[in-house]
Amino acid sequence: MAGTLRYVDPTCRPGRFARLYATLATSRASRFISRHIGWKLDPLLLRVTRGRLATTLVFPTAVLETQGAKSGMPRRNAVIYFNDGDRVTIAASNAGGPRDPAWYYNLRTNPSVTFGGVPMDATVMTDQAETERLWRLADNVFPAYAAYRLEAAKVGRTIPIIQLVAR
């Protein structure tokens, strides 16, 4: 699936349908489906449709391939993304769940990843001002992120935001 990434401008406000779909994505049922079904289904959908379709429908999604932190085996997860200059930005939201997604631990252990078929290096953002700037952009791309951050904060979790740079 090499080269399936399209440029996603985070300054473009999503349309009415996308905002409605993002609102639905914050429901308890949608978050459950995302955490337990979507993450397994989306890599297959993206591969079969050559990157054109995922359960996220209107939101830009690509497959993140990491190396298992313990197993060393390749792991594939679909992740919403946007561009920030020459970098790709993703969030380890886990739909606002109490724990970071497994792919985040894999990425921390081995930051050499493949995203949308492109070899990349991952950096977890730690600078507060930069993180806030990126969240403003992320919220514009996928409005449900704001609700996910609130849910995660209820259990003391801060959702990490990651930038990827092509190797």
C-alpha cells in the first residue's frame, strides 16, 4: 500500500456531515466499536480499497505499521492523521479510553514506523505550546478529539500527540 497518503490540510473546517459523524463518534457505542472492532477492520478495508475507505468514512485515515514492543512482530492499526508542513500528525486517542493504544507503546519502543506505506520516524510531542497548537489543528480535522481528551482526563490520562517525518 505504498504511497497512499494524501495531503490533509488541518486548516480546512470539516463539512456538516463530517461534524455530525464526529459527534456520533463520541457516543459510548461508537467508542466501543472503534476500540474493539474498527481497529481490526480498518487496516483490511484500507488495503482492499487502496486507502479510500475506513470506518472513519470522511476522516483521513491510513495504516500505521509498528513493530511489537515485546513480540517484534509487525502490528497494523488505522489512524486518523493530518499534515503539518512536511510532518504527519497523529493522536494516540484510543477514543478517549483509560489507556493509551497498544500501537503507542510499540511506537515508543521502536520509533521507526511505516505510515500509509511510507517509512517514517515518530516523535512524541512534549513541548506544551507545540502540543496545544497541534491539538487546535487536530480538533479541526476530527472534532471528536476534544471530547476524547475530556474522557481521558477523567481518568488522569493525557492523550499523546505524535509527529511522523519521512525517512
